[in-house]
Amino acid sequence: MAQKKGLIYRLTMGKDNLPDFTPDKLPGTRFQLFKDVFFNRLGAIVKINLLVLLFCLPAIAWVLIMNMIKTADGSLLPYSGNIGAGTGLPVTDVIALGQQRAFQFDMQMYLVLIPCIMIASIGLSGAFYVMRRLVWGEGTSVASHFFRGIKMNFLPFLWSSLFAGLSLFLVMANIGIYNNMDEIHIAWRIVGIAVSVIQFLLLLSMLIFLTTQAVTYKLKTFALIKNSFLFAIALLPTNLIMLILSAIPVIIMMILPSFLFVFGLLIFALLGFAYIILVWTVYAHWAYDKFINDRVEGAVKNRGMYKKTEADVKAAEERDRKNKNIRFNNPKKRPKKITSIDEGETFTPLPTSFSRADLLKLEQEKEAVKRSIDAEYEDSDDGSETPNETDGVPTENTAAEQTTETENSDGKEE
């Protein structure tokens, strides 16, 4: 009976019954690559997310502070009536005043959020670098490679996050302005908001490729912007789909009931940012393999995946062909008796002084028995196992051959 392994052994050494690793166990598609990294490197994913979260703390703290200020300010205003009514003071519409003050707080929040986003982008530069190594299947030490990625790539992330922060500020400013200015026709409001949202989505599409190119290729700033813009326009429908897929954690948090919101927030704090980075990385490298890597000297396509070659396909077909000729016994059925073996077909024994004719006769008898066995198996429907050719008959043949060599060496052959 096998000895039961303890918890510490299983945690440090892993399972004993895992199958041997072969190249065909590597992921063969982008979706399989995503699953392989997300589930098999979950510890690294959590570490990446926590490191990014450290750089996002200023932005998170600022948003929480401004929301508390808005809540406190709203509780001080008497929304149940008009200020000045019955006091001789000018009457003021408190609801309109509250909307105006909320808009001012929002503008302050999103304006100060721009440098906070730039600080967060420094952490993203390290996270995208580590994620690229995980997707490529390279050896990775999360902490050391995270800070190495920051050192190598922080500059393009810094200036791109500046534009991202300005774009977000423009969207929220347009929404606030058009909601608080009733004199503007509703058609112009819709057009203004739609234009600002479109430019924000276009910038996000560019960021998918700008961030992943920055940690993959050595490109100058203009080439980085140009390539990202071309990918954003040429693959716009696919980009929008990937943006929606990457936003799934945020969407789930928005629709969660209040009693589950804290649980969803905890899951996002452990996996949310890293999930988005992984989706963008896997998708972007699919695009690079399709459009860029054939033109880049030394670039390797399908990194982290196993793509079968023609030789692999032929070898697999050969293995399948050989396996079809193997017969297996059904353990629940009694094997059919083979007449040639079970009912006593024998070979003529070799005499003490045998000739070449005796050996030829023995070989013919062996071939006859083999053909008889094969014929009985072909007529059988129960799939009984073919006896091993190294059992019984060939042993005598081998002995005969060895005896022949001995007789020849002694010069006693007749």
C-alpha cells in the first residue's frame, strides 16, 4: 500500500501522478494560452495585480476623498426647499445649486486624477512587461522583472497615460456640461457626448497596442504612436470586442447587489488589473504575429504556443496507423481459444545432427502456425489479444539459429 503523503510534501513537491510533459500539451490557440496563463500561473497573476494596486493607491484615495466631500456637501444643503424663502433674502433654486456644485466637484476630481493616472501607469509598465514574459513562457520572477520593466518602459507609459487622463476628463466634462445646460438643444448634447465617447474608445484601442508594443519592440515615439493608431483603426470591431471582454470585471462589479459589492471589490483587488493586462497582451500578440512578426528580423511567431509542423502531423498519423493494428482484450469477456496454440499444434523437433533442410522445415511450420493464428483473429469478433511473437515459437527458432552457428563453427554441418 502506498504511503500517504503529507500536506507539506504535496505543497512543495506537487502531485506524484502527474503525466510527463510533452510539447503537444502546450496551448495551441490564443484562448488556450489565456487559460494556461490565468489558471496555471494564478499566483503570479495575483502578485502582478497587488503590485499594480500599490501604484493605483493615489488615484483610489483621491476618488474616495472627493466622493466623501460630495456626500457631506449634499447633506448640508436643504434640498426640501428654497434658500431665502420667507427671510427677505434672494430665493435660490437649491436643486440647481446642488447640481452645479456636484459638477464642480467632479471637474476637480477628474482634473487631479490625471497625475494620479500617470503614477498608476508607472506600475502598469512593469506589469505589462511581466505579463509578456508569462505569455511567452519565459522564466519569470514577478518582483524583479516588475521593477526591471518599470526601468525599461516607464517613459512611453507616462506620456500615454497623460493623454488617457485628458481624454477621460474631456468625456466627463462634456457629460456634465450638457446635463447642466438646458438651453442647449438635445441633438447637440447627444452629438457632443457621442464624439467625446468615440475619441475615448479610440484612445483605449490605441493603448492596447501602445502598451504591448512598448514592452516588446524597440520603437521610437512616433513609430509607436503610428503603429498603435493603424492597429486601432484597422482592427476597430475586434478592438471593441476585446475592450468589452477586458471590462467584464468592472461590469460585474457595477451590477452586483450591494451585499455582494465588497466581495466583488476584493476579487478585483486580487485579479482585476492583471486580468485586463492579460487579455490585452494575448490579443495584441495575436495581431503582431499576423501583421508584424513576418517582417521583423529575428522575431519568433506563436511564442508560448505549440504549433504542429508537417513532420509532427505525419508522425501522429504513423502512430495512429500502428495503434490500429494492436488488439486488446476485453477484461469482462473470456478470450477466445486459439486452436493453433490451445489444441496442440507442435513443431517437428530438431535431431541431434540436423541439416539445413531440417531448419527450412522448421521455418515453414512456424510460418504455417502464424498464418493460422492470424486467420483465426481476423474471423474473431471479440478482439482477443494477439499472442506475443517473442513467446514460444521464436524462442525455438532463436535456439535453432544459435545451434546452427555453433555447428558451423565446429565444422559438423552435413
